[in-house]
Amino acid sequence: MFDPTAMIMADKATKHHVLSARPEARTTPERPPRQRGDSMRQLAATTLRRLADRVEPRRVKSCVPAA
């Protein structure tokens, strides 16, 4: 099956990958600046991590060698 959209997307991805090794390639990340919802996402992730630790605590890793 021939899909022209996939061919165009693959061509753009290949060009991006090949041109990223050039000396004048971008050095800044392509990610946009933090959005307004990022703090809410961080709060939700922290809350879920704490809840998961209460339900199933992580095992404490000790640095003492076994005798």
C-alpha cells in the first residue's frame, strides 16, 4: 500500500536526523518553554508517587556489604 503522507513524514525525519550532525545544527532543545499546566502535571505526579509509596513502599537499599 502506498501512503504519500508517510513518505513525506519519513523524508522530513531523515533530513532532520542527517542534518543534526552538521556544525551549524541547532544546539537548543526543540521543546517549547514550560506551559501553564506543567506545574499541575508535576503536582499530580508527586501526589501519585507518594500514594504509590504508601500502598507499596520501596525497599531501602543498604550500602553495607553482606557478611
